[in-house]
Amino acid sequence: MNWHLYILSFIFGIAGVFHLIRPKAFMRIMPLYIPYHKLLVYVSGIAEILVSCGLLFTTTKTVSAWSIIFMLILFFPVHIHMLIHKKASLNLPKFVLVTRLLLQFGLIYWANLYL
């Protein structure tokens, strides 16, 4: 296995853990039109942990990579919401929010390498 696969797995594993230990931070950035903020934060955290583990096994690597791509696409509205609404921005500078949004494309490409 390539070392960069372990890094991608680590990134999603840590992100998932933070969804579970700091759910309020993630609930704050969600658009109001999305229901069940707390539930979705927990579900997405668990999903991120599962796909991070799934990347490490040959039999689940492809489905995990597809799941990562799917989740990253689903998370676009949250990143756009953070960019548009000051309250959801976590007081991050605009350039950080734009970079974070663009990083989604890089992560999608990265996950695509394991299909």
C-alpha cells in the first residue's frame, strides 16, 4: 500500500473523530435548510471513520474511495454556506474558506486514485 493512502485514511479518520467530540462546531457551520444537524454531524463522523478504515483493506478500498467522493460532494453546500454567511465562517479569513472549498476538489481527485 502507498504511504499517501495512509495519509488520506488518517485525514478522514481524524475528521470523523472531531465530528464526534466537537459536534457543536460542525452543527454551527451547517445551512439552516438542512435538517437534523446533530444527527447528521454524528452520522457523517461515523461514516468518515468507517471509510478511513475501509481504505486500508483491499476488499473495501474502492467502495470507501467512492464514499469519500460522495461525501465530499455532499459537503459542498456546507463550505459554500461558510463562505457566504459570516456566522457560519467560524471567523476564518475568506482566503482560508476559499482554499478549504478548493481543497475539496483535491481530495476528490486523491480519493479517485484508489478506484
